[in-house]
Amino acid sequence: MGDIANDISSTIGRRIHAERVMRDWSLAELAERSGVSKAMLSTIERGMTSPTAALLVRIAAAFGMTLSTLIARAELQSGGVLREADQPVWRDPDTGYVRRHLSPANDMPLELIKVHLPPGARVSLPAASYAFIKQQIWLIYGRLEFTEGDVVHRLEPGDCLALGAPSDCTFHAMEAGADYLVALVRG
């Protein structure tokens, strides 16, 4: 798994570099816009570290995109079918959060993502990461406590939650962990 994780980190790093260059931004400008240090950005762009979800969300938001879009742009080739073996899988080194991008690259604004959150794991994402999307979460396995702003939703298998207006959110897997599908629409 280490080699695959390194390949994905390298691919994500190249995509971040490409997005920065397309905008004609210096490392300093991206650092200022994202709140991520120039040194860390340089290390990420060169594929020398596996960035956390929190860092990637801040970088993606600086580019005006979601974490999903950033990873999809890094990994996906165009085509109508995305085989399971070719679906990009990314693991957050801090929490063990595993994210599998299911959707083939296309012009459709819909993306499907399958997430595994280990038992007890907690991932918090700022409102900015939801600014450009609408999404629903369908719990496949386990129990998930999802905090949306001040509201706590306790999801059981089969429950589907449509998220409201962008707010700070926390995903917390209970004792068995949680597997869930995220369906999101961009724009």
C-alpha cells in the first residue's frame, strides 16, 4: 500500500502544482490564500509527503474547488467506465479515513465517493469545503455521528442525510467504524 499511497501523493502534488501554475500563482500566493506554509506546499507539490485531508481541503478551497474535485482532477482519466481497480483511493495518514472516488471523469456535475472511517475516527471539515457543492450521505455499514454546524445527526445503516447550507461538519465513526456513500453535485 505504501507505494500506491506515494504514487497518489505524487499525482496529487503534480495536480496542485498544475492548478497553481494555471493561475499564475507563486508558492507564496498559494500559501497566503490557503493558510498552508510555502515549505509544506513545496513538499506536497514534489510528492515528498502524503498530505492530510485538512491540508488538502484548505488547498482545494484556495483554488475554489472541493477536495473531491482536486483528487478527481489528479487521478481520473476520461471515459465512461471507471473500473474498481482504477478508482483512486486516498488514505488520510492522520485518521485512517479511506476515500474511494467511484465516478468516471465526465462533464456531469455528479460525483460518487465511498468512504471508510475506522472505529472511533473523527474527521472535521470547514464550511468552505462545502461551498461549491450539495451532497447526501448514505450510510452503508456501522454507525455515524455527523455534526452539521450545531446539529448532530446519528445515522444507522440505510439512513440517508441531505446536507443543508454550508457549515463546519464533523464525521465521527462509532465503535464499529462506518462505510458510507457520498453523492455530491458541483455548482
